Amino acid sequence: MDHIKTVAIIGAGLSGIVTAKTCLEYGYKVMMFEKNEELGGVWASSRRYPGVTTQNTKDTYAFSDFPMPKHFPEWPRGEQVQNYLLAYAEKFAVLPLIQFAHEVEETKLEDSSWIINGSNVAGSFTEKADFLIVCNGTFSDPSIPVVRGIEKFVEAGGEILHSSQFNALHSVKNKHIVVVGYSKSATDIVTAAAETAKSAHIVFRDAKWKIPRYVNGINMKYLLLNRLGEAFIKPQDQHNRVERFVHKIGLAKTMLSFMERHIIKKQLLRELDLIPTASIQAQAFGEINLETEQFFQKIKAGEIIAKRSEIDHFDGKKVILRNGEQINCDLVIFATGFKQSLPFLPNSLQEKFRDKDGNYLLYHHILPAGVPSLAFVGYNSSIQCPLSSEIAALWVCEYLKGRINPPTQAEIIKEGKAFLEWRFRFRPNGASSGLSTMPGTIHHVDMLLKEMNASLPFHSLIPDWLLTINPSRYKQVRKKIVRRNQSN
């Protein structure tokens, strides 16, 4: 692909800035478009709720060549993560490339080039690029379910927000609030809001497992944020030889059973009638999350009222649940996830890589079917997404340089369909559009590195298995690949 000189990147979140940095290292001219006025994606101040933190520790949520500052807490706060991303963009000369408040509204593929049209404060803009990389993230469009009577609720003076739109705690003071969902954002928000709200309810269909920060005094990262922890929860058809052995000797079953018993006891789940109906393994890929401190204690104290149900409809400023219960309410915050859309890509192109249900058919979660000059980075989301996005960006650049065997359209579709079949068999309530949301994606990183002929050395695999998956161990491997390109 020698004709490719200019790369356009949509989105200046975590995936976008690491993709831009990698493209610069490979000698490409880069242009970036970010519809927000600041970088950070989900970590931007306009999208993060008060008190949000990472779900994993600072040493595992970082890029390989740029560790988080030592003075950061073990689980950094949202503003700290954004500052970290800003420092990264400044150090690697990405920041000057970002065109903020530039919303891409339309892209056209003409004669192997992309024509990019959008709007900004000055009115409109048009740019041209040889290759397009989409980094808008898997949490781009807030999803609020359609509920009967919601318009009447608003007309009666009620307020509806998505969790990504809840940016100030003072907005709940002296109000009756209902938070819908059981994700980390849901439990974080209701726990904080309970301090000043008149009443705080959380309504959810089913409870999810919440991983404690410490288990018998041991940081959870040593139990779950390593290759051994990922081996415990990976589906059987993805096991390698070592992982099969872990399951054969019963270590995975023993560990997961211990975790469930420990969590039930520590979080008072039996007493509070909050034991999830599914196992940790069944919920592992995208549904379990980090425990919110004081959440369960506040339920026990009556400061938070938990309702395992769904909203059936609104009646004025009352929330009516499926079980018939009524809740007086001023504000409903839906922590109900996100939809995934590509409004800037024409339907004629999207039809090439989306099935009849709208699910994405991507090769390695990166290359779409039918559009050879397009790639996605960050569509294999996980709590280790700095590393997985970094390696995916590297793979894209190697692909552009012709050092990755390009898959055929049949191979892309076959792999995409196989992934969707697995996903909906293993976890029917998967992320929007069949995208991948996993607690760990090290097997994906391994696959990409193998195709770039640069696997992690054995001496680094040992601590990866037994301690934590630390991105800094991948620094030398990454350097090797980049230097190899620069010497050619």
C-alpha cells in the first residue's frame, strides 16, 4: 500500500491518540478529528460522572512506553486519567494534530481516497486522506431505553439523564432519584448521590458480580489481572495448552468458587438478596465490574433502596415497576450502556461489513469486510484497552506497510461470523453491535504480536502469568517492531 501517505483518525480518546502516535512513528501524515472540545473520550470532563475511577490498577491501565505517575492512587480518578492521556499526547507530538470541535458528518470513498466533510465553529470543513481509522470507541452513543410515559414524566417536571450526562453531584440534592442499571457507573452514581438526595433507588434486572479491590488483604490485580486470571474465565474453545491444564487440575473451578463465596460473604449478598443468578465466569466478558465502596453498606443501612425489577412505565412523576411498585421520582439516571453507530459512514459501505442485525464483521476486531482502506482501533474493548489498542494500532501500521498477509473478504466474513456465533452463545446479552467487551484481551494481543513476528519473551511471560499483565513488559517488543520498520 505504497500509495497511502495520509491517515485520517476519527476520535481523540485513548485509542485515537495511541493510533496517531503509532502512525507518526511509521512516517504517515496524520489528521485527527474530535467532535468534543477536549481529548479523552469517556474520560473527558463532559462525559465522566463525579468520582469515576478506573476498574483496574494504574500499572495495568497504561501504554507500554508511558507509565502512569507514581503519585496516582492505585485506581486513578477520571480527571487523572484524562491528564495522563493529555501528557501522552503532548510528549509524542499528537496534541497539535487534533482538530477539536470538529465533528465528522460524512465520509466518501472516491478513487481510493476518503473525502471527509464535517462541521466546526467556523462552519464546515473538508479534508482528504488515503486511509481512514475509526477510533470513536465502543461507548460512543448513550443508550436510553424507550419507556412508556417518559414524555409525560418530563412534562411533569421530571428529568432524564444518561450516566454519561451526569456531571455534577449537586444536581441530585434534595431530589428523589432512580438509577437504572447495575454497572459500575450505576452503583458509583447512586452511592454518591445517596449522600444528599431525598431518596436513592437503584433498579436493575439482575445483580452482577462486583469484584472487591482486595481479597483477604490481597490486591485483586494479583488474582484476576494476569494471564492466570484470564485463563480462569476464558471459554473452553479458546484455551491453549497451559490453560487446558489449569482447568484440568481444577484450579479454575476452585478459584472461581472461592471468589464467589468470598464476595457473597463480604458484600452481604445473601442478606441483601443480591446474589447474581449467573456465575462469575458467565458474566466475565463485559458484565462483572469493580465494587463501589460503601454501596452494599448503604443498602443495608437503608440509604439506598435496591429493586430487582424493570421500569414498566411512568405515571406523572412516579416510576411504575413491572412488579407494580411505585417510586416518587424527580430524576432518573439511566446507566444502561451505549449504542454503537457510524453516522459518518454511508450505509452502502456499512452494509458490506455489518450483518442483517447490524453486528460488525471485523477481522481481528480491526479490518472490515468490503472496505480495504478502512480500519477500526479500540473495538476490542477491555479494562486493558491501553495495551490492546496500542498493539492493534501497531498491527494496522504493519498491515499498511505490507508486512501482514492481507485476509481475503471471505476470511474476514468467516472470522467475523465465528466471533459473533461464539459471543451470542457464550454471552447472549453482549455489547451493542456484537462488539467485544472483555475483562482481559491478552490472547488477542498475543495473536497480533505473533502475526508481526514479535512475541513476548519467555522471561516476561512468567510475571505476566503470576503477577499482573504489565504493559511496560511490551515496550521492548513494540520498539523492536517499530525499529524494524524504520530500518527497511
